[in-house]
Amino acid sequence: MTIPSDLDISRATTIRPIDEIAAQLDIGPHLLEPYGRQVAKVSLDAIEEFADRPAAKYILVSAVTPTPLGEGKTTTTVGLGQALRLLGHRSAVAIRQPSMGPTFGIKGGAAGGGYSQVVPMEALNLHLTGDMHAVTAAHNLLSAMLDNHLHKGNELDLDPQRITWRRVLDVNDRDLRSIVTGLGGAADGTPRQTGFDITAASEVMAVLALSNSLHDMRRRLGRIVVGYARDGSPVSAEQLRAAGAMTVLLREAIKPNLMQTTENTPVFVHAGPFGNIAHGNSSVVADRIAGRCSDYMVTEAGFGADMGAERFFNIKCRSSGQRPDAAVLVATVRALKAHSGNHRIVAGRPLPPELLAENPDDVLAGADNLRKQIENIRLHGVSPVVAVNAFPTDHPSEHEAIRRVAEAAGARVAVSSHFLDGGKGAKDLAEAVVEAASEPSGFQLLYPDSADLRTKIDTVARRVYGADGVSYTPAAARSLRDYEANGFGTLPVCIAKTHLSLSSDPTLLGAPTGWTLPVREVRASVGAGFVYPICGDMRTMPGLGSRPAAERIDIDEHGQVVGLS
């Protein structure tokens, strides 16, 4: 079977004027700020205007632990939104905005794929409405004001050795990970070692995603800690008098972007926080608007349920006050075969032929990961629905193996062919979600604000990851003590670890046991509102591969983008 490229499918889509898409949700023209005919920003006035409308059923899409193959979480999110609309429900989808780093790197563009994607693809992946650039500018303005403060006398007595604030760019550029600034002489600043992260890893991006309003964003930006004075006290963006100007740069970026799917279902695309060191979820304000102008609002969380979903529940929902009604857990035959440990899979290389051969026993051998991720959804009192994202190379016996595992774990399950068939391919999934969401919600946070930071970390490690316990380096233990002394102990935790395993070791597949979570370092995103322990080596500035996607992207003789995938 030959399937057109995502870009070809996007261009073949009949894209409706954005005001018609907004009208599906009763969003009037007075709330729209068009960017051409196909994209618009939605005014935050919609939050107050829609406050008296009934709340939509709030659906999270998560997944088993991802593999290099990709499990199709965003594609499932889009397909489910389309299917709910086909069933007669007013539906809306909310996803993160893609970073241009991966677009020009290895992963390629997002979001969604096949006949369940957000369109137009070029606009989505290339600049959109400039939110990424606004975050980059606001972040780097704070960097510039910090260094200027050092140069002009350091009134706050910042310790140059304890400055934690770096710079950001929305590119993959490994050569900027570690640099020295201020070279050239006394007139050119104060020399110090620092570096760049990718914009998605910026705390400003996490602030944008978790803010409930423009003024809430202003307060959060002011709380950002850029480093520590020589007496050990934290120094904030407010103390540097930078937060006001940062807010001004972000005053348009905080408004969600409205787009559409290949079947003209409304999609809110907003914010793109990193999935490893941040919470990996789209914005609170997008969910607040979409959740009051639809019957079903479908959103997704980055990586597997142990990461994105756990943070959705314990960080995003804690911030927004919204409560999920059901959660979809995406699983593929290929992923569960990979978790069996019987196949060696390398990103960018052809799949081993034996992976595609009919083998339900391999699926069952990797099913412990699915069982644990179902358990992780249930830990939070939410009803799970397993979505089997079907591929043409799958076999019915393998789908049946997943069904048996899911049903034995107490989850609903549906096979979905939304990539090839769009919304009609996800109708069974949509019906199962409607059924699950109709049950009384028993949603609960995993830990209270009042628990100390070690207790929060231990709770996530043991109950969600399956660890036997947690170990801390002396530096990490010292940081925890300092954060609690500075009043940061009530914040939730966002554990930075590999996304390729439930554990902190990417080579441990399935649902490993008998291991200890090693916390190497602990940092605080006080403005965003979480503390993040770091387990292992987390790269916050990706590098380009030997054959980056940028080499294939160009303009043809008609001025059309080619090579975007």
C-alpha cells in the first residue's frame, strides 16, 4: 500500500476559513485575531466569556513507554478528536506547538500524521504565529539584563559561580551547549562559563504553558530564580526588574493558536515545554478555553504515562484546577514487541524483518510495560482506555493479544486505524472513551503540597516508576535542603529521566524491578512552579544528526516547501 506523504495529505486537505472552525465552538469573530485565513489567536477574554458554559469531558492521551519507532500519540489525539465529531459530539483538540529543532533535525515535523494531522503542515512547523520566537526573546532579555547587572556593579551580589540562567535558541546546535561569554575586554561584559538550551527547555516556556492568565504569567516570570547571591539567597527576575518587559514580549504569545485537522476539527496549538525537564503538556489557557466550548476536549502529554501523564495529573491539573474524566493509553504491536527485548531497533535504520512477522508471544513478552502504564493511570483515579494504534504490518492475533492484556488489567480497549482512515478509523476508540468518561471521576493527586520534596520524589519513584527507592548525591541532598529553606518545598516535582524506560536506565525495557532511582542533581523552576530532580545526563540542547532533515527541506520552482516530513 502506497500512502501519500504527510505534506501531500496536508496540501490535499480542503482547509476551511478559520472563522468557520471557530464557529463550531461558538467562538465569535470578536475573540479571534487572524493570522491569514487558516490560523488565528484566541483572545483570553474567552475564558471569562465562557465561564458559565458547561465543562467538557476532559480526555488525556498518553502512551506506553516510547521506543525509537514512535507510538503515534499525537496522531491518536487528532484521530480521536475527529472521531468524536463524527459521532455527533462537539469536540476540540489541544496539543503542544512543535519545536523547529526537531523539524530540521532527526525527528522531523509534527503534529500527527497520515489522515489524522493538524493542517496546514508548513504553518504548524515553521514559525506559526511566532510564539517560539517570543519565548526565545523574553528568555534572552532576562539573560542580557542579568549579565548587564554583573557588568554594572552587581548590586544584588550575585555569585558568578552560582548563576543558573542560560540562553536559548529554537535550533539543534550542540556547539552552544557550553560556552564562555563576556570575552573581549572590560567593555564587553564579565567573562563567565554558561551555555544555550533549546527554547522548548526554557523555564519561560514552562511558565507560558502553566499560566492561568496574563497577570498570572507576570507573577510567575517575576518568581524565576536566575542564580544565588553570595549569602545563598535566591535572586529572581523581579529583583533584576526584568519580569515586566518579559511579559510585554509575551503578551501575544499567551493567546492560544487555533487551527484545524485534516477533517476540519478545531485544534488549539499552544506552548511546547520540553518533555524531559519540564512537564511536556500544552497550555492551561488553551484547555480552559477549549474545555468550555466543546463537549469533549482531547489533549495529550509528552512521552509515556510515567512522565507526561504523571506530570499532567500532578503539575498541570494542580495548576489549572481542571480534572480529567478519562485517559487514553496508546500502544502498538511494534512497541510491545520492542519491550520484549527480543529485537534490536535503531532509529533511522530499517526495521528488523522478524519484528514484522506474526508473533503474539513477543507482544505478550513485552506487555508488562502496558500493564504498568495502565496502573499508572489508575493510580490517579482515572479510567484508562487502551488504543491499539494499528499498522498495516500488524496481525489480528497480535491485536487480540493486546486486547487480552488490557481487559485483564481492567481497561477498555479498541483497535484504531486513524492514520489511514482518519476519524472513521477511530470510531470504536471514541465510543470507548465516551463510555469511560461517563463514569464518575475519582481523580486524585499523587501527593499533597505539604509533603516534603524527598517524600514527593520517593512517591513518584516507587509508585509510578516501580523503583525500590531513591539515592541522592551529596549535592542533590544539599539542594533539597536549600530549596526547602528558601520556601520552595511546597512545589510539585518533575523528575527528569530518560523517556525510553520506566527506570532511569534507557536499556531497561518492559517494567523493570529491583532498581534504585539515582538523583544526581536537583534544580528549581520556581516561576513555572516545580522542582526537577535530574537522573542521568539530560541534554537540553540537542545536536543535529549526520543527515539532518534540514538537508532535504527546500523550495521548489513554484515556491512550495518540499522535504518537510
